[in-house]
Amino acid sequence: MSHLIYYIKHILPWPMYPLGATLLLLLIALILRFMGRQRLGTVFVYLAGIILFVFSLSFPNLILLHRLQSEAGTYADPVKLKDAGVKHIVVLSGEPILNRPTAVDRWGKGIFRLLEGIRLWRENPDAKLVLSGSGYSSADAMAELPLQLGVPKDVMILKTGVWDTVDEVKLFKPIVGARPFALVTSAYHIPRAMELFKNEGTNPIACPCDFDNTLVWTYKSFIPYEDALVISRIALHEYYGRVFYWIKGLVYRPSPQSAL
């Protein structure tokens, strides 16, 4: 996927996320008030305030993330993976590996996925550990931390240049083929990733990690908190992505001759 398409796809949904929707509604309110539509402008101000307030609470996250993480299941059993004949443990990229001071820092939030992949590999040392990196990644930076944690370089397959999960599916399909493989990614991302890989005829086994810890009802669930906006955006991004690819599947269906 080109840089341009990647950025367009990530910018277009911005108004549908809580913060983007709030700012857009406030902008509309200002325009309406400037045009003399005071009452209608006030309505948009109230709408903006309601959206910001609701999504700054933790309890919407319980609703948005619960279904995604329920679909993902629980942590994978490495023994069962071995019994299933898994020969590849595929770890999807978490975020760009930038020029940060240490190998841990360079993995960012993706470190949870990497550590889970290494955990599964230790019980299946005959399997290959397949790591993906973004267009800003380098193979050397990706390999540094696994090497420090005792993973031999000859069991790693390092792939860079991916911009989203669709790129990862295309990149890994020739590697995993039709054999069962472990698909490691964050729990909220598992449902969408599984759909994409299965649609390409591969046989992934869900290996979720990085479970969100807000799925507990407490008094904090009803207090506005800035982190709630981030979590809401993550969940909404997954739902929007699933809808986007569903619509794309309806609009474009490749002919059998063009299928890989």
C-alpha cells in the first residue's frame, strides 16, 4: 500500500472518532452562530459536549471492547499449538519502530505482541518466529530485542514495509501457506485480523495478548478520564475497519482467475 493511501485511510475516519467529532461539531456551531443561527449553533455545542463527556467515561469502553476481546478468546496454549502442527508464529506489527534509545523502546506498544510470540516460541522451538514491521522499521532494529531475549537469528523471519493488516496478510500468505499458524496480536485486533487472514485462504489460530484492563465496573467507570478517549478510539478503529472491508468486499469481488 502506498504512503498516500495509508494516510488517506487513517485521516478520513478522524471525524468519526470522539475527539474529531467533538471538534467538528464545535466548528459547525461556530459557523452557524456566525451566520446568525444562534439556536441551531447552541444545539451543536450541546451535541459536542455530550459526545466528549460520554466517551471520556470508561464505561463506553466496556461496551466497545468487550465484544472484541470476547471474540478473541484467551491466551493461547503453546502445547495445543504444537499439537496442531504450528510451524510459524506470526507476530503482527504494533506501531512503527522509530529511532528510540533502547531495543525495548523501539518496539513501543508492540512489545506485548513480541513477548507473547516469544513465549509461544519457547514451547515450540522448532517453529519460526515471523515478525512484521512498518514502513519505518528496519530488520536490524526488529531483531535486536528478540536476540537479547535469547531468540536465535536463524529462527526469525523479519518482514518490513507493511502499512496495515492487509499488507501483512499479503506478505505472510506465501510463508504460512495453508498450514495452521499462530497469529499473535492485541486482543482487540484479533477479530479483524482473523477475518482478513481467513478470507485469503490461510489457517490462522488466534493467539491474543495485550488485553485491556478497563473491563471492570468501578466508580472510576463514571468519572471523565482522558485515557478513555484513547481506548474508545482504538475500539472504534477496529469496528470501522471491519465495516470498511465488509463494504469493500461487496463493492469489489475478485474473479477466480485473479485470485491468488
